[in-house]
Amino acid sequence: MTQPHEAEGGATRDRDAVVRVGVLGCGNVGAALVELLRDHADVIRARSGLDLSVARIAVRNLSKDRGLELGKDVLTNDAEALVNDPSIDVIVEVIGGIEPARSLILDALKLGKPVVTANKELLANVGKELLEAAETSGVDLLFEASVAGGIPLMRPLRESLAGERITRVMGIVNGTTNFILTQMSEQGSGFAEALADAQNLGYAERDPTADVEGFDAAAKAAIIASIAFGAKVVAGDVYREGIADITQADISAAADLGYVLKLLAVAEELDGALAVRVHPAMVPATHPLASVRGSFNAVFIEGEAVGDVMLYGRGAGGRPTAVSVLGDLIDASKNLRSGARGATIGSLSRKPILPIDEVRSQYYLTLDVADRPGVLASIAGVFGQHGVSIRSMQQKGGGASAGERGERGEHALLIFVTHLAREADMRATIHDVRELDAVHTVGSLLRVIGEEG
């Protein structure tokens, strides 16, 4: 028979309700998680019947001030000993990177300990190995916080939509780039100025490469695709473009055409193959994703039966991300105590990855051309040769006075939006258009999300 013991305030609690948690890492997310466990202990107990106790926290620097009131010997720099401690029930990994996180998680799973992680880089590269280890050991590996921070996304994909045939998942999954593009759209900032604002506000790192070049979003896209389509997708399978080349002229042109520029992660199944990509795109101003401003994230899920579902919220930050970690921790702890497991995604199948050249999109293209008769016809002819149909065309400029012509003579900016076309055909079109004498420069090429795509 289970023995009760005295709790704070004189109440009694079941010893089996106490779950001892080992935390790997105590940065922004780890520290926020410890605070939430302390501040929300009564709520957690009332809703789950559990007492979640932080037993040990593994950190690199024991002397660093974490801003937390911790008991004696809670901090340790021996992560392996923490994982192997038989008194610790559940492991939370928030250290990031691939190693030693991978080895520590595998060790925990082999010991039969559930693991909660927020590590997108790890899951995007060796997620299949970790999921298989969890399956073999019969314990939970939960990772809600790995994508879109505080937005519940993994759980709906794994549970609520487990029986749905998902056709596409498309979203804004990087708050830094969304903040930058919002500043460019609403404040008229250039890219460098908007990036500096993001860094000053703490949205962007000193080295912003992972965000602005799309690496962060690509890792998240790989995880989303794996869960949504039950297939092994790694970060290297994701086609990636960043936002560093987006100009204020692109922002203005998009607005004139009724679009808003966003960095999108897109995963879709096309004839049995998966197309997974991250790139800037022109989103219709009427689309729900167009209204996602600042550092917020949103994910748009399209299914055959459910139709369209959008999840919106803060995609980053210590406390929002820690909320997702805490939700997983409660689930893993309840399952551990009941001898059950949460929803699994089954075995990941091997589906072909569609190369970007075979993906069909609408495109926005700008050309700086000589303003003289026959130029548009010659350009349209090149489009036609490669099977790319023009949906709309606008001309800006032209008709310059003799004093304004300079050596290049009169010129105009042509803005094209195409119908759906294969990427390879669009690239071939651009190659041949560039060879025309009347074309001075090929400007921006952006994909368009619209009625056709």
C-alpha cells in the first residue's frame, strides 16, 4: 500500500505523485521552466495530480548566477551522472546542439526514462534515431517546444490530426525574420536597419545567420514534415533561401500588387513525394498569414477533411517555449506514473524528396529593360518557349527625356507575375531572358502564394 507523506501546509500527498525531474541546461528556457514549476506548482498539482520536483540541473558553469533560488547541490556539471541517477524519473533536455544532447537522450531512453526536448537542430538531423530508441524502450520522447516555441503544434499533428490526410503545412516559424520583414513593410526600414532593430531588442543574435539565411526555419520545416507526413525528413532535405536580399523595392512592389512578404516554411505531399522548402514568398494581403506581425509565428495546416487550421502565437522566448516544455513534462510524467505512453507517430517511412526544380509555384519577377518597341514581345516569347505563362505585367518608368537617358538610353522596369510553373522552367526562362540585348538586369525573383499555389 502506498504511504502518504506530509506536504506543505499539512496536506498529505501520495509518494507516487512526486516526479523527480533532471534538467539538462539552464539557459533562458531551462531557467524559465524551473520558475514555472515553482510558481505553478498548485495549478499543476490540481490539474494533473502530480508534484514535479526539479532534482538536479546540469550546467557547464556552476558559478554563473542563474537568477534562481535553488537548493543545495541541485546544480551539477556532470550531465551523465544526472541521466544515470536512478532517483531521477524524467529528463528535460534544453542544452541545444547535437552532441552531447544526442548521447544523453539515448542513454536516458535506454534506461527507460521519458525525455522532453526543445532541441530543433537535434530532431531535424537525428530525430528518426531518437524516436526509434523511444519506441524500443516504450517511453515518451516529446518535443512540442522544438517548433514554434509556445504554439501547440506537435501535439495537434501527433494526436488531434493523427487520422487526417494532411496535404500541406505552411507557416511563419522564425520570429526574427518576421520582425525584420514587418519593420520593412510598416516602417519603411531597409534590411540592415531592421536587422539592427531586431538585435537591439534581443530578437536576433549577434550573428544572425541562422535566422536570416533560413537555417533555423529549415530545421523546423524538417520536423514539421516528418510528423505531418510520417516520413524521415532531415534538415539537408529542405530547400532553403533567406531574406538577406529582400529590398525595400520588393516590399513596396508586393504591397502595390496586394501582397505581403513573409519567410515561409512549406511542407507538402505531391504525388507520393515530399516537397519541403523555406523561402521568402509574396502572401496575399487577405491570407491569414499576411496579418502575422512582429516576432509572432503562425502555422497554417491544410487537410482533406478538416480544411484549413491556423495556429498562432509567440514562437520564441524563454517563457513561451518553457510553457510548451512544461506541457510535455506533465504528459510524460502522467504517462510514466500510469504505465502508459502518449501518442506516437509510428515508424517513419522513406518517401522521395521532390527536388526544388520539380516544384511548381507562381513567381514574381522584375526586369530592367530598354524602353523601345518589341521588347515586351521578345521577353514574352522567351517565357512561352519554356512553358511559363504570364498572369500579369506592369511597367514602371520609361519615356525619359534626352537629358535623363545617359549611355543606356530610355529604360523601364517590368514586373511580371506568372501562373503556376515548374522551378526548372522558370530558371531556364531567366537564363535566356538575361541574354536578350534589351534586358539590362534581372532583378528579384520571388515565389507567390495565391489562388493557384
